[in-house]
Amino acid sequence: MKLNVGGIDRILRIVIGAALVLATLFGALPIWGWIGIVPLLTGLVGYCPLYPLLGICTKK
């Protein structure tokens, strides 16, 4: 597994994912807010399984 998420992309994924999860935990969002786990994990791991299918790599 080659890392393909870098820099700003990684930071944005972590921030947006954490915001969605926290908003769901505090009741500001309904159950669909748990989708924030996906960008949170891909940001923390540094790999997005969709990127190779689309031919994208933001890691320099």
C-alpha cells in the first residue's frame, strides 16, 4: 500500500472527518454524520483506496 494522500489534503480530511464525528456525537447531526469516519481514517493513514482508481495522488 503506497501512500497517496499528502499535505493539505490530509489535514482537511482529518479536520472535516473529526468535525462530522464530533457533531454526530453531540447530537448536531443525525446518524449519517458517522460517514466522517471515512475521511478521518484516510487522513490518518495517508491512503485513499479511491485515488488509484481515479489516477490521483496528492502526495509529493
